[in-house]
Amino acid sequence: MTLLYIALCIYIVGYLFYSWYWQAIIDYRARFRISSVLWALVFLSLGFSLDYFNDPNIMMNIFIAAFLLISIVDGFSGLTKKRLVISGYFKRTIKYSDLAHITLIQVPTTKKPTVMAIFQTNRRQAYYLRFSKQVSDVISVLRKYVGTNVGIEVRQIM
């Protein structure tokens, strides 16, 4: 079992540094996605309730700490100079050249403006980010990063 923890720790720490790098170079931040932390807590509480983490040793503690740290780091997303940084354990970045279409939806809120951006890729996959900015600000920043070859559609929820 210790060998499994060592292999998982090496993988998780490697992924942690990869995610941390992309999170650190974000130029235009999206809103923090709290669901990554909540799902990690659900997974860990399920593991503790089923006694998967019943043998306390240093490798298990490192694994749990790194897993929690990854869930926090993965909540940060946004735009970098080279790629779109999304929240997810299996895919962390998307090249701007892979984007086919962007849909912006202005969400009516009472406190601060919120824009939901849906990024569709050439492979018909969709990812979304939320920004706490005006639609015009998001469009100008997106044009700076993706250029004019990707269509941007603006919608509004009524």
C-alpha cells in the first residue's frame, strides 16, 4: 500500500506544480470555482468514512495535503498569453488555436456584473468561465488573446 501512496504522491505533486505554474501566469482572472474544493472534500470524507485512509503514515498525509492543495489551485482559471486556463483535473489548458466559438452571456445580478463565457473547441467540447466584469470589458480582452478569427456571440438572460 505504501508503494501506491508513493506513486500517487509523485503524480499528484507533479500535477500540482503543473497547475500551479498555469495558475501563476494568468493575466485575466475568472471567478474562483468553489466546486473543485467541495468535490475534493466529498471525496476525502467518503474515503475516511470507508476507512481507505485508516493507516496514518507520512505518504498518506502528503497525498491528502497535495490533493487538497490541488483542489484549491484548480479553482483558479482565466486567460494567459498562450492558453485558456480552465478548472479541471483531466485537462487544465486549451490552446487559443483550438477554439472555434465563444458565447458570452450576461447574467443579471444585483451586486456586481457577471459574464459567463462558454468556449467551444474544434472538437465540439465546451468549457465555461465566469467573469466579474462588464461584457464590453470581456470582449476587448478576449479579442486581445484570441484574435479576430474566433467568433464571439453575446446573449442575455431575461
